[in-house]
Amino acid sequence: MSEDRLITLAIHTYEKAVMLKTLLENEGVPVVLHNVNLTQPVVSSGVRVRIKEKDLPLSLRIVENADIFTNNENLPNSRQKIIVPIDFSDYSLKAAKIAFHLAKINNASIIFLHSFIDPFFNENIQLSNNPTYELELGDARKLLEKDINDEMSKFTTQIKKEIKLGEIPPIKFTTDIREGVPEDVITEYAKSSMPMLIVMGTRGAGKKEKELIGSVTAEVLDSCRVPVFSVPELSSIKSINDIKQVLFFSNLDQDDIIALDSLHRLFPDCHLHITLIQIIDKKRNITNNNAINALLSYCQKNFSNHSFSTEIFKPQNILIEFKTIEKERNYNLIIVPNKKKNIFARLFNPSLAHRILFNADIPMMVIPV
């Protein structure tokens, strides 16, 4: 293959050839048009769109997914949406990549959601008769909005680059920027758009311990009634195919069935080995063998594409036993069915989801039940 040899990618009318040329060149692919009637280019037919031979794989990916690279903001009006809150960090990008793989196997689209708090809000509500003061605040606000839009543009450019390189699936996505406290914006956005899933990037366990209070992800886990898939920055998984071993913390009630069904629907064609964790009754210090066996039997019958086993954890040693089993079996995903608590219960008795969130570098899906 001669890298500089020109080959014909497509033959179109002049108008369509120019559109294709613009699309490819916007993504860094040089294009030459041949057979153009120079005296009347508009009426040219049979115009050849020619590219370098080395650019063929990239060009085909761009052409086959033109709706992504032409910034089409219209997404299908269905529940099959995945919201990805982003702050333009590296771990946001990592979560976004996982979201694209999840979207592919669920035929879903992606919404990148960024929220911000106007640092000039307090000054704006003060009374002032100084026009210059108000003008300066207005200019600062415009500058802030420009910076955010520039960051979003850089982020989506990186996503498109990953698609062009074939690193992530070509999934339709759009962006939305909202003003407000991040956890509140995410929760309200989820209420109005009803997505199938929220995918969030998080810091590594060591860094998260320093932000126990005020973690956006932790707040969303508590308040949002949509499954939340958290991806730690130090997680080793790069795609859904890396998820093989799943740790499922059981409530030993019908809520487990709801959570397991959600897991099954999210990974419809994957084979997972799921370890059902029974936590010993804290007050009576006993196990409920009948319940766990009944759950195991139900799973084997109704989720036959997955395999199952069981383990027992003591309530006072959950994190210790979790760390031990994590090293032994190399789990790739943790599932926690999460019952809604009021604010006082959350403050004085943090949920299992919280404790794992701040102590593990394994992706976790928290399913509201």
C-alpha cells in the first residue's frame, strides 16, 4: 500500500461531494475532488471524492457515523438514554468510555451533562447602583460561560477522536450545560429525562477518603431513583468485556430480584459469574440459609446465561472481608441494591454503597429498590 496514493472513496453530485469533503476535512482527512466542471461546478455529476489510501479506515468510520461528526443534537425520544455527568477530568473521560460500551449493548444514546455554580452569584444579588460594577459582573459571567463551552468542545473532540480510532463504539451523543449544584442538577435532570442509567467517574479510593462529606457521587446515590454506575479513576476495566466477576450484596428479599433483573437487562448477552453475598443478621448473629438458597435457585432458573455462587459476610467485618475476597477473585463489578433513607439515617448510618464507594477502586452499580 502506498500511503500517498489517492483512491476513490465515493462518487457523488457536486453538492454531496462538497458536503462529504467538508465532513472529512473537519476531522483531519485531506480530500481531493476530481471530475469537477470548472465552468459550472454546481451542475457537475459523477464527482469523485478521493483520499489517501492510508486514510481509508478512518474515512469509513467517519462516513458510516456521519450523524455523530456533523454535530447532530437530536437524540431519539426514548428512555434508552445514559446520562454521563462530567467535570472534564481524566476520570470523567474514563467513565464516558465505559458509558459508550454500555450504550452499544443497550442500543442507547449518551447525554454529557455538566453543571456549574456561578461564583459571582452572591455579588449579583447585592444591591448596587454602580453600572460599571454590574457590567464587570456581566463580562465575568460571559467569560465563565465561554470557558465552560471551550472545555466541553475539547471533551467532545476527544470523544470523537476515540470513535475515529475505533477505541469506543460510534454512539450518538449530545451535551447539556446547566447551572446549579452538581448533585441537584443531576438528580433533577434524571427525574425529567428518565434515563436507563447514570454513569459517573470518581476519584481513587485514597483521594475519596478525603472528600467523604460533599461527594457528588455519594449524594446522587442517595437521592436519585435511577441506577448509578460509578467508575473509579484507578479501575482496570476498559470495556464491558472486561467485566466477568460480579459481587452482589443481597438484602434477601424481593428487592434482590428487582436489582438482579436490572443487572441482567444491562448486560443482556454477557456471561457473568455473580457471587451473592449474604450479610449475617447483626442482632441475632445468624444466617438465613433458606432465603439465600431460594434466591440462588431462582437465579439459576431465570438468569441461566450467568453462573452463581454464595458467600457470607459478618456485618462488623464487611470491608475487611470485602478486601479479602476482592484480592482472591479479582472482582470487576459490585452491585448494591439501595433502599432510600431519610437524611438523618444517612448521616448517622451510612449505607453500604457509601462505604464501598469510598474504599474500593472497582466499578459499582447502585440500584434503587
